[in-house]
Amino acid sequence: MAEEKLMQIETSVGVIAYPKHYERDMIGVAREVIDSDCYGLRNFDSLRVIVDIGCSTGVFALWANHCFPDAEIHCYDPVEWCYECASITCRGLPNVSVHRRLVLNHEDWRSMIHYPPYIEHVEKYEGIAIDAAQLFEGLPVVDLLKIDCEGAELGILKGLADANLIGRIKHIRGEWHFDENFDGIPVVLKDTHHVSMKRNGNDQWNMFSADKK
């Protein structure tokens, strides 16, 4: 990120770092995640372990830490500027860890990449790709999985289900992208979770939730 100046936006729960090109989106994302609580954190009484796949600038982690200051929060994003911004946003939060990782399903992970910047530069992400199951093996229970990974969410959830790890996750909140994920996520989670898929008037970026049965 040396070639692009990092900006900062002040929110009610802390400062978020972001690159100049993301300024318009960042304002909207901060309002959605924090002010509107789009992931519904206010609905939970207690969360002890949170995993954030696709943490972007760290806005969700910052909000989650505010709501649950004792929670252990693990954040992952493969994009360099996202990782750098999230590291700055979450600096000084001892329970939040930020990792530059492309979290995917070990089965043909390249086929899960839909987001254009990943497709154009797929080779540079290969060295930081990690199987989702590997992340969860060290976590006996995950209270909340937040997932926003530009179309790879179905593959990640399928990988966790195939590894018999999906049952460790109590709650899942995230975005789904593309109709294959709208149809596929309820199928993958049908044995373990109650699933709600929502369309927000956009064919690609919509919300879903799942709670363990």
C-alpha cells in the first residue's frame, strides 16, 4: 500500500483505515455494519469465539470487539490492502488477530475464485491459500462465523461440512454471491443449521444467516 495513501474514518466505536479508492464504499460499509448492525450482533447475548472470513478493512472486527470485548476474534483476508488496513484498524485490540490468508476449500480451490482481482492475479494468492478446515481444527467451538468472500462462501461451507466441522459453528452470518450460492448454501447446511437466505434487491450481494439446530 506504499503507493496509495491510507485514509481514516472515525466511527462511534473507533477509527477505520482504508485506501483512498475505497472512500465512497467505506462510508457505506461502516454505516451498514456498525450503525445498521447488518450482521445482527446486538441480537446475541454472548459470543466467545468469532471467525471473520473476508475481513476487508476490519470494520466488522472492530464492531464485534466493541459488542463483545472479551471475545476471541480471528480475521482473514487475502488482499494486501485489506490486510494492511484491518491490521491498523484492529491495532491495540488484544483479542483480535488479523491474517493475510485466502481461505478456501482444498478441493480445486482455483475454481472457487470469482472476484476479478483474484482471477487476474491468481498465482500470487496461491502461497497464502489455506484450507478452511485447517483453520477450524484448532477451534472446538466457534460461536459466530462471519463470511464475505466474493462467491467462495459455498465452497468454504461445503469443505467444512465434508470435514465434519460445520457442526462446531453455532451461528453463521454473511453475504452470498450468485444464484449457485443461494441454492447451494441451504443444501450444505440443512442437516446442521436453520438457514435464512435474503435477497436485498441485488442479484450478487445479499445476506444469509444460519443458526445451529
